[in-house]
Amino acid sequence: MDKKCCHSPLSEAAAKDILTENGLNRTKGKIKILQEISRSHKPLSVVEIHSRMKESCDVSTIFRTLTQFKEKHLIQEVNLDEGFFRYEMNHASDGHHNPHHHHHVRCRSCGDIKNIEHCDLAPFEKAIAKLGFKDMEHRLEFSGICSKCR
């Protein structure tokens, strides 16, 4: 359930290449933010990114950078109903779009987050296609109490 197949840390060179390919300036801050997100096996909040960067970048810079990354589809927002967004890579370590799709489950007690690697929504997609919709997207996130907190 918590495979790490789509979470590969980016090297500095790979991060620079991704930024260049997407027309973004290769600043130290952007490189470090992209690397921090790629190193994580769970989606990160702005506060978590900031603390991992040892305060080498201010929070407003992180927000601006994340907005640029979202616009270029390098990262995706994850809403786990916590009152803030988290962010995770939308690209593989080689810089190409990562077709891997997964969901998350968050413990309502300790806040731990795990990836759910299997997503079989074929019956829903068929029903929605019969209604005439194409290019479907979905978001599905779960919460519960983990085994450590029970």
C-alpha cells in the first residue's frame, strides 16, 4: 500500500534541467524546494518544506515558487481536509510527467500520511463516460485512525 515507486529524489542537475525545460529561473531556492518535495514519500505542507530547508528560504518565496511549479504541472496540490494544502511531485526523477496515480490516507489522530497505490475507478469512469463526459479527473482522499493510534 505504501510503495515508493513514484518518489525518487532529484539530483541538483535533474532539478536544474526540469526548471530549464519549463522556462523557470534556476535559483538556489527553486532547486532546493523541488529537491525537498522530490525527497518526500508523502505530500508536504509549506511549513514542512520551510523547516526542511533550514530556513534558507522565507515562506512567501516558497508560496510563490509552489505557484509557479503548479502552473507548470511540476507538482500537484493535495487537500487532506486539514485547512491547508500539501504538495507532491507530478514528475518522475528524470523530469518526465509521472503517469503514476495514487491517493492518500491520513490518520486523524497523529496526522501520519500513507499513499494508496491502487486506484480502480473503472466502474465510475464507465458510468461517467456514458453521461457524455471525457478527459475525466478525480480526487479521492481518505482519513481514519492508524494502527499506532488505536
